Amino acid sequence: MRIYRVVNASELAAAYAAADYGVTLDGDTVRLRVGEPATDLEAYWPASRYVFVTAWNPASEPHSDTINESADALLVSQLDADGVARLRAWAQGPDGHWHEPGWLLADVDDHAADHLAREFGQAGVLCWTRGEPVRLRMLIQRPDPASPSASESPYTDWPGETVPETQCAG
């Protein structure tokens, strides 16, 4: 497992929560947003739990396409070995300047999702239970748990914090 130190975890979480996420199904792009239900996706691709994970740019530091593609291939190999159902997905900054391919996984438990994300150097994943809003689960500690950032989404969960029972539990 890789361990990374992030300078400002609250700002990183706010950026992840503000990002656009999507998956292409039968030629149509289905958008995912933190804090919103994914009704169209869930109707098309039924599962009880969903996770978005990427192997690109560990520790939120840019890497070359060659390095990122190699990491992605390792992630795919692991998903294949574990028999995980997946769809190609992506994440993108609201301004469109940052784009990362990733995978939308079906019916992966929180422990396995966290393990995958940490193994590939990721600071967080999207996860949600069917019928519930998409949530961002950070895998790194909030710098100051007593004072969340004003820009933080109420749909962001941090290690050690209580999460509603119907949501992602770490």
C-alpha cells in the first residue's frame, strides 16, 4: 500500500466533490455528481452498491499518460482477478482542464473499495447505495476535524466520522 501526505485535504475534498463524473452507456453519457442521486445509471445498470475509483495521478499529482495507463492496467487486472463488474468511467474538473479515466464498480463492499483506492494511491472514492445520493468518501484524515471547510460538501465522509447507516460506511 502506498502512503501519501496531502497538504490540504479539505481543499482536495472540495475539488473532488465539485468535479464532474460520468459513464457512457449505449452511447449516452450519464453524469454523476456528489450529493445527487444516480437514478438514470441505477435504472440502466442495477446494483446494490456503486463505487467510482481510478488509478490515475496518485496523491493528486500529475503523472505521464504512460505511467497512468500502466497503473490502470494493473487495476483492471486486479478487478478481473476479483471478478468485479465494471464500466469505464471518468472524472473531470468543472473547468474541463483536468480529466481522469476510472472505473465504476458494482457491488463492491467498502473494505474492498478502500483497499483498491489506497493500493493505487487515491485519496478518496465515490460510493453510494442504490437509491441514495452519490457520496465522496475520503480515505485520508481531515486536517482539523473540529472545523470543516465552508466549501466542503455535506456528502463528504471522512475516516472516523459517523456516516448515516444507509450511506457508505468505512
